Amino acid sequence: MNRLSSSLRLAACAIVFVGAGCMSTGQRQMRSSTLDFLYPQEAPPATPAQDVRLRLPARVGIAFAPPPKQQYRALSASVRHELLERVAASFRSQRLIGTVEVVPASYLNPGGGFQNVDRVAKAFGFDVFVLVSYDQVQVSETTTASLAYWTLIGAYFIPAERSETHTLLEAVVYDVSSRVLLFHAAGSSDGREWSTPVTLERERREASDEGFNHATDELIKSIDGALGGFARQADTGTVRGRGTPGISFVDDQGKSVKAGGAFSGAMPLLLAGILAWAGRRRRNRRLS
């Protein structure tokens, strides 16, 4: 009886401990901002946008906007490079894009602004510059849900951690010579996980990587749609419609050319899908 009473007291104490822990929360954030990089507080006022004269096939540079200097935790170099290569591949698939190069992180400085972009673009010969920014927030909370282990001397409780990971990636595409924003695209991911304090750090890292991967998938889809929209709008002679800068396309000799909507990869994929479907229909008919 005394042993049972002692066990119950231990269990009650554990429950009180777990209940108190349900108020324990933690938050981590990694971010880089294109706006903070291009328009630092000390930057002079922006000049009025001029018309765009874009050379085709365009030479493109792509880089992550650098994170703030004071940020204690940043996206690792290996993850940055992998994500940028995936985004770069989505641009390389467009036939009016010439070359796409990933710019090393060390070439951009926090708050470097358009002057920093101009220097890099001149060194590499870029016509267009793509800046990718990220914002990932991870929130964890100890909850009343727990793992319980019953032994001869009582109950042991291990509090469970509920974690949420929210990831946002955005790509902005600028014409280098005019500094005009051509278009932008974004991708996001939201995930929820359960873990124990012992596995929390490992599962946070895994959730972080998974969040960036899913957000990159969504970003690439968004880029394809944004490219198609940009090409259609450019056919009317403006970047983003009435009241925005005019746009024209030239070849390496400076002769005027038409974009013809060829930036978008959606139509070729659609036609390929229709042809594959028709081929399967014909084969099925022959077999029947």
C-alpha cells in the first residue's frame, strides 16, 4: 500500500512538472531580405525607372540576398548552393535564357545595394540578376502530451515537444542596366512535428531542410508561371502593364527581336503531355 501511495505521489509530481512545462516555448528564425540588401537605410532615394532594353539570350546571375550581420544562425553554404542550383536549372530550361551562373555568397555584402549588384554583374557580364531571399521560423512548445513509462516504483513522464516550421522563399528578377524589377515569384512550406527533448535538435534540423526543399519546389513552380506572365505582358511593350516601364528585346547585334512568349515552359510541357496521352490511347486501342 505504501509502495502504491509512493508511486501515485511520484506520478502526480511528474504530471505537475509536465503541466508546468506546457508553457515553455522557443523560437528560432533564419532570414535574409532583398529589400534590406538593395535599399539599406543610408541608400539615396531611388531614381525614376527607365525603359528596359533586354538583350537575348539573356545572361543571368543568381544569388541569395545576404543575411544581417548580427544574425546568429544562417542557412548553411551547402544548402544555399543546392537550392540555388535547383532554381538556376528552372531558368536554364527557358530557350531565351543564355547562361545562368550561381554567384558565390562572398561577392555580396549586407546592405551592398544596387552598387554591389552592378559590380558583380559587370564582372560576370550579367544582363539579369536574380536575388533569392528566405525567412524560416521554427517554434517549439512543451505540451501536456507525453510518453509515459510505468515501472515498479512509479511512473516516469517524458514531455513531448510540438514544433512548427514555416518557410518562405522569394525570388526577384531585375534588369541590371535599368534596375527595373521584371517579375518576382515565391514559394512557401508549413510543417508540424512531434519529438522529445532528446531528439528535438536533430528533428529541428531535419524539419528545416525539409521546409526549404518543399518551399523550393513551390518557388520553381511559381517561377515558371511568373515567366509566362512576364512574356505575355512584355509582348504588349511594358514590364507589368500600364504605367510601368516599357520593354524591348534585342539580339547580340542590337537588332530588335520578339520574345514571343517563349520564356514560359508551361506550353511545351502541356503539348508533351497531350502527345503522350494520345500515344497511350492508340496503344490501348491496338491491344484491345
